[in-house]
Amino acid sequence: MPQLEASGRMGISRQTFSRILARARQTVATCLTRGMAVRIEGVVVHLDAAPKT
């Protein structure tokens, strides 16, 4: 989903969404490289198949 659409669904600006996403990516990368657990709570997660290229 494009960032503009996602930010609209969340009711926040695209810039704020971009900052949240960057922080989340950094947190996950840090956890994975340090062997830490990653826990995602409080949301419904939808996993879609990767788009075919």
C-alpha cells in the first residue's frame, strides 16, 4: 500500500507515517541483528502474497 494511502487510513500526515515506518524498520533491524525477540501486539496483521514481478 502506498504511504499516502496508509497515512490517510491512519488519519496522519504522510511525513508522520514515514517517520513511524523508518523507526519501526530500524527497531526490527536492530532486534534481528542482535538476536532479540520482536513482538507485535495490539493490531490485526494482514499478510498478502508478494506482488509478482
